[in-house]
Amino acid sequence: MEIVLATRNRGKVREIKNLLGDMDVDIKSLHDFPDMVPIEETGKDYRENAKIKAETVASLTGKIAIADDSGLEVYALNGKPGKDSARFIDKDMAYEEKNKILLHMLEEVPLKERGARFCCVIAIKKPGADIFFCEGVCEGVITEKPRGDKGFGYDPVFLVPEYNQTFAEMDASLKNKISHRAKTLGKAKKALKSLMEK
């Protein structure tokens, strides 16, 4: 069975493929549908954005669609960048620059007050069936400088204290156990298996 990931983010595609690797599915992404126009994420929160993407892709492809909407919430910044994480400052700006700006915004904030969390909502839509949602979070701290060269996005500045590693320092095997996306996809697998049986 084919499923389509409603994203062109290569980091997300890689992670989700790894996390669903034990399932008997052929995983596509929007890279396999180059003529599909970009989907406007106009929702007021992660759930609405995931819903918009999943319903659009399921409708246009006729296949089961999985849409992930996620973001980094920094408590000292009142939850920003949040659902606008990918569009923070400028959607076309490299994450290396976004991370520099984020760290600059927190320059005067002591480490003990730099708490943050990654949030993820996944929507699964099969044409003709109800949409399914699941969500997960991973708590952490924003570092004072980038650390590590793995992962993508805000991974180099997001530290998980119990491991004393940023997401960008972790082996994929560990990140794929504890991350917000891993926790959410663990729940999503059950829904996928149920849809595949129908």
C-alpha cells in the first residue's frame, strides 16, 4: 500500500521513513508529486495545519496521507516560534541563520530559564474515511550555542537534559525513540494498521 507524506521537508521525510520502516508500505512524499502546488498552512494551530495538509493531499492523490505539523515552543518567548517555526523570520532563511537569531533573542536569558519543547501533531486521512489525529511533545532546553551536526532545523540548539545531548548530537536510533515526532508516530502506527486492514 502507498502512503503519501504531506511534506517536502527532506529531514521530516527521512525521519518518518525510518520510524515507519517496519511497516509494509510504500512511502511517497510531495517530491514524488512535483506538480502539486504548495499547500497554504492557514490554520490557527498545529492540528488545523496538519488537517489542511492531510485532507488536501489525500484528496489530490487518492491515497492515505500523513501530515505532520510541528514546532519549537520557547517558554521565555511566550511559546514562539511555535506553529510558525518553519516560517520564523523568513521561510526561505537557512536554519543555521534562524538558530543564530533565536540564540541572540535569548542572549540575556539564563540557562535555567531557557526551557522549551518540541510539539508534533500528525493527521492521517484516508479518502472516504474519518481523519485521525495524534500528538506528542519532547521537553528540553535551548542551548547557548549550536551543538552537533546531525538532524535538521532547530536540532542543534535543542538539548534534552537527561541525555545532555542536543537532537543534532544524538544518534538517529536514540532520537527516533524520544523525539516529539517519534512519540506521535508510535501512536499513528496503530491507526495506519487499522486503515490498511479496511
